[in-house]
Amino acid sequence: MNRVFVYGTLKKGHRNSHFMHSAEFLGSFTTDRIYSMYEFEDYPAVCLHGRHAIEGEVYHVTDRQFRMLDDLEWYPHFYQRIEIPTHFGEAWMYIVKAKLCHGKKQLPGIWL
């Protein structure tokens, strides 16, 4: 099993949350204040080296679900993955390279 931290359209109540229905929800989590979140059309993306905490949810996913999430997130061609510490243990988080965020609207770390 893999832990994944989601912060955008995969969160409960958002358009891609159905991908997480069979995953085990562990709880909500807020990262340290070291990221920046940007708006990409109708979804968010997070970059390293910012000043915001990112609010999201942590799930246990199977290897099959993890591969499906990689496909959904265009990994490794658009999103990259990093492991972050959470109070549920290490979790994977999808981020983009900072150069992709130039010119995008910055968000406060919460995708509503």
C-alpha cells in the first residue's frame, strides 16, 4: 500500500474524487509552509520553494490505484512525485516544476 496526499480535484467533493472512492481515507493534513499553489485552468498544481501550507487529504492506495493516479496526473511528463512527511507517515504528493508555474495565478494553498 502507498500513501498519497491529494490537494485538488481528487479531494472529497471535487470532480475527480470518484477515483478515491475505493481508497482508504486516512484523514486531512496540512503541509509545512514551503510550497506554492497555482491555478492551471480548472485544477491546482503545487511547486516547491514557496511560503504556503497546502491543505489536503491523505489516502492509502493499492499499487493499481497508484498507477491509475499516475496516469491521471500525467506522471512523469507533467507532474512529478515527492514524498512528504505527514502524521500518517510518508505520503506521495504530486508537484510540478517551478518553471511551469510562471504566469499562473497563485492560490493561498487551499483548493476550494
